[in-house]
Amino acid sequence: MTTTVASKYRGSKEFFLVYTALIMAARFRGTVGYQKVAELMGLPPQGNYMGTETGHLLGEISEDEHKYGRPMLSAIAVSTAGIPGDGFFKLARNLGKLAGTSTDTEREFWSSEKDAVYEAWK
């Protein structure tokens, strides 16, 4: 069963700015920090509001990518720790892409999904 995040950003300038930044990073096998995503969205660089809103927009992007048969582009959006947040893995489970809940399973999935993003956008 897939759950769709209610659309808040689809079609907005912020959506396309973040989407473009992610695609450009993917083409060069890079990542985009959550702070950069927040900056592109006009949000503060930290805090609960920033985390909620960036997560929402990144979720919409990955839902759209999944709908079109591509990997979750938000796999290359990372925290200061260099990995995606819990919302990335929750969405992957909701989309039916990730079954396990262990840290090892999540890390293996993330590595595989990140490689698939790089391949899709090279």
C-alpha cells in the first residue's frame, strides 16, 4: 500500500529549485544537505519547522520519482551526519521499497537507492 503525502509544494518555485539541485548533485554523484534544501525553500537553516517542511517537500519529490519508476531522489538529501533522516526510511517503507527496520537494513537500502539515483541521472 502506498501513501501519498498531501501536496503542499508540488508545482511551486521551491519544489523546482530543490528538484533541480538534487538532479544536478545526482549527475555529479554528490549530495545536498538539508540546510541547502532549507535555504532554497527560504527557511531557517535548523529547527523543527525547517525539518518538517524540508521533509515534506523531499517526500513529494520522492513520491513523484517513484510514480515515474525512478529511485527516490531524496536519497541524496542528507543531514549534517551525512545520511538521510528517519523520514526517508519511513517513506521508503510506505512506498513498499523497504521492508526491514534494522539500522543495517536501512543503511544497505540507502546505499543501493543512492547508487540507483546516480545511475538514473548520470
